[in-house]
Amino acid sequence: MNFEKFMRCKTTIKIFIPLLLLSLISCADDAIKPQKISLKIKELPDQESWNAKVIFSDSGYVRTILRAGYIAVYNSRNETILDGGIQVDFFDKDRNHTSVLTADRGKVDDLTQDLYAYGNVIARSDSGVVLKTEELRWINSKKKIVTDKFVEITSPNEEIRGYGLESDQSLKNYLILRVSGRIETRE
């Protein structure tokens, strides 16, 4: 064997052996393999919206305007999740704005269109009545607001605290089920 053939063979071996070792090492290394992620399709929303505004109407008249930082619709659960702060403006049958409700988060039962609001819930009527609670439900079929939680209602004439509430959506006619305090103010 002459010297030139020997050098070419030696160079080929120098290149071939490291490549062979590298391929064997990479095949054995589990860290390089992609990880498997298991997703359950039923847990994913069918629709998502961010910084959304939804207008609900009946016979061409606006009844409610909903604003939310995040909305996720789950058709399989008949439920819409509201998060990132929510605001709901209510209108009466004569198209007049009656009240606004704000909360940290909520959900809508898509079958009944009932709204559930949670966290720092404040409802303000256009007549000056303010309702504060941690949780409430707006019953769409009756256009009523209900809760069994602690509530504070402030109006131009009085302040009432208690547990449980039933009210119309304009906060004109309300009933506190267990009053724990009342202050009447005179103008």
C-alpha cells in the first residue's frame, strides 16, 4: 500500500468514526425526542374571544350588551365562560338603559341565557341604586336578579345590608331576605 492511499484511508476513518459515534449517541438520547402531549378535545372551547362585545337583541331591539376581557364557548356543556372583567348593560322594553352590572368573571347558561356573576359584583341602576355582593344570578326568563350571598344596597334614601336578594333588573323593586342593618337618610 502506498503512502497516498494510506493517508486517504486514514482521513476517511477520522471523519467516519466521529459521525458514527454521534449518530449512535443521538439515537440513545431520550431528551431529544419530542414529548407527547395529551389533549382532551371536550376540555377545549368551541369558540374564544378576547376584549369582546356581544349585543343581545329581541325583535330588533337591544336588550343587553355584554363586554368581557375573555369569552369561551363550550357547546358540549351548554355554557359560556366570561373572564377578565365583565360589564353587562341592561335595557328595558322601551329601549331605555336601566342598569349596568360589573364583575370579575361569570358564566352564561346557554340553554336558559341566565347570567352568573362572581367576584366584586356591582350593579348600578340609572336611578342611583347601587348593589354590591360577591355573587349573583340574573334570571333571563323573569328579568330578575337573585342571590343568597351578603348584599349591600345604597340608594339616595337608605343603605341596607343583609343576606339574600330578589330584584328586578332596574333595581327599583327589591327584597332583601334577611336584613342585618338599615340606615335611612333624609334629604
